[in-house]
Amino acid sequence: METKTAIPNEIMEEAIELARGAEVLPNGADGLAQKIYEAKQENRKLRVKLGVDPTSTDLHLGHAVVFRKLRRFQEFGHQIVLIIGGFTAQIGDPSGRDKTRPALDADAVALNAQTYIKQMGLILDMEKTEVVNNADWLQSMDLSKMLQLASFATVNQLIAKEAFGQRLEKQLPIALHELFYPMLQGYDSVAIKADIELGGTDQRFNILQGRELQPRYGLKPQLGMFLPLLEGTDGVQKMSKSYGNYVALKDEPQEMFGKCMRIPDQLIVKYFELTTTFSGAEVDAVAAELKNGANPKVLKERLGRQIVEQYHGKQAAEQALASWQKVHSEKQAPDEMPSYVVSNAAPLFRLLVEAKLVVGTGEAKRSIQEGAVRIDGEQLKDPNFVIELSAGSQKVLQVGRRKFIRLVTS
């Protein structure tokens, strides 16, 4: 009967901390602890893989969830291996797609990759990160090797993938090359000898495919670590530019802070867990505060300040907090705001439209009549109120709680 290896307490504690907020397959934190223990016995670092297909240029807090987890692995001394999908990005991951992705050329992928790496550097220690391109091994794979790779999976397995199954039910086309994507991502794990691969919960099939393939090439199967998809500021849809509910890593400090303040109260703990550098104990303390009646607004201010500090520094975070409190707590206008030149006298509703504070005449009139519009702090409810500035004068126009613009003369 095989005797189970006793894992030292410090390794078990490390595994529990690294597994927080994630699903680890197989065997959860116990499986991760075993991997860490084996690597230490072999006097080597754990190789932790993340593959990214640079299909766009902007990253947001939803993307950063997995980068934050990678940073935790770095802090415990493990080796992060970042795979740029120079080859696979030209195919496109079918996960979550109801149609074939448009093909990207190599130049577009390379340009996007540079932007990705720069933004990842806001979170990861890039000097300690191994960065490779899967075009280096996939581009040169000849037909015999490709057919050998294909022989390790069945069509039945591949079409069981959720995205393919949904398309088949709807009688939507599936391009033949898309079936190869999970196999190619899995082969990446073979090429870099991954011990563990990270990804969102939508990557389950692809990551487990790598685990299936590695023994075929004489390697121990990797673990899969699956991070939850982060809901956006609306609290409903997953964070996405297409839904307009995202917090971009390149957002200016005040904009980033303001977006954090808009998240629903029920997501406060999850955001602390997935988007900040807080330890597990610190996140638990936040959860306890909320449970014991702490003001959610105060906790969101702490969250916003923490996130801004991570991407812009402590001074920018303090300034963003002060600006927010000035506008929303003290009901004062911010010190900095865009300007709009008023050349001629104009009714208030038209000015709102021309200054792009609203999307149309109907919204302008409705906002005014509902009392959401102020000039120098004075509420105006007449859409036809004429705004006229004398030479050299200026006024502050406010719509709602967050939109401010300085009216000036030419």
C-alpha cells in the first residue's frame, strides 16, 4: 500500500494562500502543496504558466485577476512563464465565442504583445518573468508532428467543448482550424514543461487539455488553477469593454477611483480579493468589517485608493480620494475639469448637447427638469435658460454628481 507523503506545514500554508479565491484541479490546495513539495525536493522552482493571445491593446481589472495571482506565485519564489500566443492568436481562442474569430496577422499580434507586456509590468516583476512566444515551436511543427498531436484527442472530446456544443445546437458553423486551438494551447504546456497553468473559468477545457497531453510526451500532468471571472462595475455582466463596465489599467487616477466607487456593495469583498495586493488575512478583515456593519462607502473608498495606488502610486491615490470626497461629500466642484468655449448666448439644453455632457436633446431637457443641472452650484430647471458669458468670465456647469465642465469665453 502506497504511503502518502507528509507535506510540511509551511508548504501547506503556502498552497492554501496561493489557492485562495481559485479552483485548483485536481485535489485543490492539497494537490498544489504536493506539486510545490515535489519541486522543492528536486531543488527547482515551480513552473507556472499563463498563455495570452494579444488580440487587442487594452487590459482591465478583469484581465488583471490572473496577473495578480501570478504575482503571488512570484512572491513565493516560483517561476512565472508567460506565453505570448504569436501563433495561436492568429487562429483565435473559440472559448465563449458564437462565431469564428477574425484572423490576425503576425505584425498586429506583435504590436499588441508589446502593449500587453508593458501593462503586465504594472503587476508582475518582468525581470523575473520568463517570456516566450509559442510561434517558436508551433510555427515550425511539420505535418507529421501535427497529425501526431491530433491523434491524442478525439473529435468527440473537442466538440464537447461548451462553445462548440452551443454552436452545433444553433447550427452555426465551426471552422476546422478552431478544433486545433485547445490542442495547440495544450502543447504549449508540453513545450515549457508547465507544473501548473492559470486561466479564467472559461479556460477549463483548454487547460485540462494540456494536462491530458503532457503524459503523452513523458511529462507529469500539470495542475489547473481557475480564477473566477470578475463582474464589471454594473455588478451583472463580466467586465468587458463591450459592456462599458470596465476599469482599464490605463485609466487616469480619478476616473479609475470613480469607477471603483460605482461597484455594488455585494462585490466589495470580491474586488478586494481579486484586484488588490491584500493578503488573505487582510481580505478576511474587510469581510468581517462589512459583516459587522461598516459603511460600504468607506470600504469602497479604501478599495479605490488601493487600486489607484497599485497602478499610479500613493500620491495619485491620495489625490483621487481627496478629489472624490470634495465633489461627493463636500459637494464642491473638483479643481481640475475640462473647459468648453461659449462663443455665443445659447439655451441651457443646447449647451449640454454641444458640450457632449448628454447624448441628445431629450436627455438634456430631462436632466434639467429633474434638477440634475447646476451652474456655479445653482440648480436650474428651465431648459431654455440662456447661458451667456461676458469677456474673460467663466462658470462651472455640472450634470449629475460626476460631470463637470468649465465654461469659458474665447
